[in-house]
Amino acid sequence: MTTTDRSVLISGASIAGPALAYWLRAHGFTPTVLERAPRLRHGGYAIDVRGTAVDVVERMGLLPAARRAYTQMRTFSTVKRDGRPGIEVSLALFGQDESTPDVELMRGHLSQLLYQATRDDVEYVFGDSITEMTETAEGVRVSFENGAPRTFGLVVGADGLHSNVRRLAFGPEERFRRYLGRYISIFSVPNHLGLDREVRLFNTPNRLTAVYSSAPHTGRIEPPLPGEETDPGANPEAKAIVAFATRREVPFDHRDTAAQKRIIAAVFAREGWEAPRILREMWNADDFYFDTVSQIHMDRWSHGRVTLVGDAAHCPSPMSGQGTSLALVGAYTLAGELAAAAGDHTTAFARYESRMRGFAEQNQAIASNGLGIITPTTRTGIWLRDQGLRLASRMPGLARRADPVQKAANAIDLPDYSSPRQLREGA
């Protein structure tokens, strides 16, 4: 193989991109990670590393650090419009306690850990994006918004639901995105309720207003490099989550934050409980996130020397709780299959998809459970959700055994492609 053959451009520096870079470098490839944002994206909401993904993080040597960033969430409770308490259940019911192997941490902390594990031997390019890709005899000729054109052996889109690589290689997003009838927004707010590792939520039909606060992990997990921000990984005091259901999609530009905030302000203008205060705080939030609850469904994830990983290939939506785990397992599998095929991308891409497709589909299928819990569409639906939680809290053992998320999270066998340490040392 030539040097060009072993070079891989990865678009996206959130979770899937740096994880893939780690494993590619371990297997002797030369990855470059490209990120449109000017710096690593910090902050974000709580994410889960479950099932087989825990094994991936452990094989990277990052599991102890991930556990140190554990959110330690304890309870989930509902409230009435005037703030009176409704039901309260332990989040251990959903597998969120330290007795399980799974880990919940803030997205920014995991992103930071992956970056720190790769920054010394992986090239990162921030503040740029791909504009054109042309496959040649030497590889893929890539043009950028700001940088000079370069040729890579392979290109991987790890750039999420609105993947630029997918659009360039496969066509418009509309061909592959399946709208699930919901919109969701998450942003930081002051912890005016004094929450301590708990979630409180208020529902009306088709609407959710929630606030949660995790364990106060402050500061970076490791010291920064010179010139980096000094405290980008610190948890905010609290996070607000607002979501609403609508059959018709609401047109919006996913890069126009001000317009997105206006949509939320209009939809929640008459909601009760803490909605008025949350809306006031929303205008000051600099980590505002808003998007459709959608999935990506594709007949194939690869085209020539270009392939996709994580949400770009098979986004299961936030309602599945499995996007991060799919990204980690997919990155491990893709890099491993490239190594096993000695860089033969045609063979490797086919094997990667064969291993991952059933796993991805099972995790996409569980999203409907989350829709019913987070945003019931009727008052009867809210009542039935609450009764189901009450019943499950009385039979926690049965609830855990019947948990479809745990079944889906473990629905793949993780091959042992080889020892990254031995590969690095040339053994």
C-alpha cells in the first residue's frame, strides 16, 4: 500500500470522528480529522455509553476517565402545572446507577477524552469544511472552503445527522432522513430549582418542559495544551430540555440559532410550570441546540472510497439513547475491518456494513419507546406513561430484564481485530 492509500480524511470531530481516528492510527493508518467549527465543541447534553460500546471505551483505555465523569443522576420526577409533585422514580430503573457497567456522562466530556487520546498523533483541522470530492486513481481529491485541495486514500463522513459528506457523495438529506414527529431543544440554564442529580419534567399533550442537573464535574479531565481554553469541559449548573410533537415539519435553517429560539419561544409561550423562566434564560444560552427528532435510513453507507459512520450513516435519534454507542462501536468496527482487509476498502466497507447494519437497525427500532415517554400526545397518554413508570418502579428486576435498550445495546459481537499497542510498536 502507498502512503496515500493509508491516509483517511474524517469529517467531524465530535464522537465518531475522533474515535475512528484513534483506531485507524492504532492500525497504522494516517487519519486527518476535519471540523467545521473553529475549535472542539464543548458542552452538550448527557449521553450514554451502553453495552458493547463500554467494551470499546475500555479497549481504548478511557473507561476509568469516563467513569470519573459519571453524571450520577438519581431520580426522575414529574410535576403539575403549578409545580406540585407528581410521580418520582429512581433512574436505576433505567440502568443509570454505578452498579451497572454502563456510563452516562456529558457529551462534551466524552468528546474531550477522545480528542485528548488522539491529538498528539492525529492531524486536526478546525474551521474548515469539504466543498467537493472527486475520486481519482490515486484516491479522493478533496477541495475545502479554506484550505488547499488534498488527496486522501479514503474519506469518512462522521459529521452527524446533517452530514456534508453524505450530501456530496449520496445526494440530498431528504432522501435519507425520516422525521419522527418531534422537535427537541437543549440548553444551559441556572439551577434555580436547586436540583441535585435529578430530572424534573412537566408535560401537556405534545409538549415537554424539563430541567435536570448532574453531578458538578468542574474543570478539565486533563490539563490543556498551551493555547487551549482552560475550562471547556465543566458541567453547567443545569440543562433545560423542551420538546414538542407536530405532524408537519417546521422549516428552519439548522445554522440559524436566533430563528430556532424564536420557534421555541412561540411554541412554549403559554406553557406552565417553569416554561416562562426557561424561555427567558434561553436567549442567553450560548450552547443552544435545536433539531428535529429524526433518523437516517440508507440502503448502503459506502460509495467508492467514501463511507459514513455514526449518525451520518444511521442516526437512531435522541429518543433511542443509543447514538453515541453506535458511533463508538461503528468507529471501532470500520477501522478494524480496514486493518483486517489490509486497506482494501471495497472488502472492508462491505464487512463493516454487514457487521453493523443489524445492530444499527435494532437500536433505531427502540426510538418509539422514547417518544412515548418524553412527549405523549394526549392527556390519556401522559396518564398511561405515569402509571407504567409507577408499575415498573415496583418491579425493578422485571423492568430491567424487559428493557429493550439493553437488549439493543448488546446486539453485536465485538471482534478482537488485534492489539493497538502491538501495532504501534511494530510487533
